[in-house]
Amino acid sequence: MILALIILLAIVLLAAGFEMLLVLGLPALAYKEAFYPRLPDAAVVQKIVGGIDHSTLLAIPFFIFAANLMGSGQIARQLIGVVKALVGHTRGGMGHVVVGGSMAFGAVSGSAPATVAAMGRMVYPELRKAGYSDKFSLGLLVSSAETALLIPPSITLIVYGWITGTSISKLFAGGLAVGLVLGLAFAIYVRLQAGRDGVTPGPRLPWAARFSAIWEAKWALGMPVIILGGIYSGIITPTEAAAVSVLYAILVEMFVFRALDFKGLAKITEDSAINTSIIFVLLAMGGLISFFVTLAQVPNEIIGFLDASGAGKITFLIVVNVLFFIAGMFIDPNSTLLVLVPPLYPVALSFGIDPVHFGMLVTLNVSLGMITPPFGLDIFVASSTLNKPVADIIRGVWPFVLVNLIVLLLITYVPQISLFIPKLIYG
């Protein structure tokens, strides 16, 4: 009865629009007082603070800082220019540029909202000019940004790795494969839609012009080379790659492109610090939730229930997808991970599910939640960036939600897709 009241408290706080810090924190403290009243308050503080005392999490503020630097400067614009030069002439033209550009920006930022904001300002007018409908253009911009949560460096994968202790490098390798599959699915849909709408492709550039565009963007292309090349070669860790990416972005934007001055740098630093603080406050509270989940032996209870009901691995995977899909519709990605991963991850291991594969399922579901009404974060970012009504954007994303669900089924029941690159690189 008491547990039901605590869960009801969390639901009421969420429905009333309270900050996620309170939605997570107040029920956790109520649970402590109800079931562990003798637990010292100092232990609670220790779990909250100690939960974020992990070197892996240092990658998050660095990647946020790097993403904001690139989105405000020329690196993002030049990356999109390279994609446009390479695929702008194909059927679907600018639609493929949006998908490829989102993947390229995601490969240096790790943030879906940052990708929506950066891509929206630069390519939305060109999508409309190319002949795409307003509804489709908005849906494509919002949905393509999902790839940023999968293609490394992904902040979501870093959080999952921190929660579960899974290798960040292996998660990045798996995310690259799944991100490419999702991007390919979007590209196929773009090509079909372009054929139905009669969208005219852009002019085919000669190879000399394409190589010229690549050469002009050499400084921008250096960013993904440093991040991905450094991590996969084993020269630097993901956290070190994040730090290097910030230094590289500052030097290139300020001294090569001269697109950033010290005043602009101070503003970006302030915004990045605020964004980082929001995430880390949630992660700290998540550490407390994980502690209580362990004390209550929730994973063992779930395993016992599944055994008693005769449910197998396939049923469990269906339950996982449904839970994350519903949660993603109402709460932000990090909160979803903090609430659901601690109790479900040990159950996944008990069924023999690979930690990397489970991480791909979780992240793909979280990505889907970012574009799913009523509270998909990327929908509101696009609305603010493009000054468009939320209802218009929601109408545009539904076909892409269906594409996502098809890819989700494929990734769920064909684990080899998620594990191929990690096994190829790390054995």
C-alpha cells in the first residue's frame, strides 16, 4: 500500500509539471523514510554525491561544450556542405543531406537537441525550396537528429555505460552500426517520399568540385577523425577524446575560421555549464534510486515473476521495448535510463542478453521517445528553433515513428547488427 502511494506521488508530480529532480527525488526520499527509516541521512548524501564521482562522466560536459561550439560556429556548416556535395544530386537530394548531415553532426556532438537546433537553422529553408512539404520537412529534421544519440560520441550511451559498467568504447562501436541502420532506413523513406512528391534533385557536381568541398572542410572533418579515430585505435579514451574535441573546436573556430570571439566563447561556456548541471543533478538523484533498487532486490523480484509466469527472452524484450517507449513519451532520456535500467539490466543478463545489445535497445527506444508526443524533447526544440507550432511538427513525425519501430524490431531480434562492429574491433 505504501509503495503504491509512493508511485502515485511520482505520477502526480510528473503530471503536475514538476522538475524531474523532484519527480525522482521526492519519491526516493519517501521510500527511504517508509522502508529504511534507520538509514543515516549521511548515507543518502553519500549515494547522491558518490553516484556522479566517476571519471567516465567527465566526457559529458566536454561533449556538450564541443557541440555548442560547433553549432555556433562553422564546423557544423562545413560538415553539412560536404554531405550536400556528395549526395545532394541523388533522388531525395536535400532530404538525404539532412539525414547525412544529422549523422555527421551527431558524430561530433552526441546530442540530439543540439543536432535539431543546428540542422534546423541551416537546412529547413533549403528543404522547402527543394519541394518537400512543410509537414515532411519538419518531421525529417526532428527524426534524423535521433541518430546523434546512437552514433558516437553519444551522451546517452555514456550514461548507460556508467549505470551498467559496460565498456563505453564497445557501446560506441555498437551505436555506430545501429545509427547507420537507422540512417539508412530514413534515407529509404526519403527516397520514396521524394518520388511521390516529385522532388527535383540538385545538380550533380563534378568529382573535382566534390574533392574541393572535402578539402575546404578539412578542419571540420578533423573533428570526427580525432574523436572516432582516437577512440577506436585505442590511442585515447572516450573521456580524453571529449576533452580534445573541445580544445580542437575552440582553436579552429577562433583562430582558423575566426567565427568565435572571447565574448561568444564566454556565453557558450555559460550555456554548456547550465546544460551540464541539469544532467548531473539528475544523474546524482539516479544514483540514489539505483541504491534503493538494489536494496529492495527489484531485479530478483522481476526474475522470479518472469520464471513463475513462464515468460522467456522474447517476452522480456517485448516488455522492455513497451516500457521504454511509454516512458520516453513522458520523461527525458536520462531520467528514463535512471529509472528503468537499474532494475531491468540484471534481468537482461539473466536471459543471456549481451550488455551492448541491451544498450542499443535502450538507446534506440530513448531516441524514439525524443520525437514521440506528447513530450518528445526534440519536438519542442524544433518548435522553438523554427518558430513552428508543435501540432505541425507532431503531424510530420508520425511516419518516422513507424520507420523507427521497424528498425527497433530489427535491432531487437537480430542482435548481430549491434554486436558485429564491437566484435570486429575488440574480439
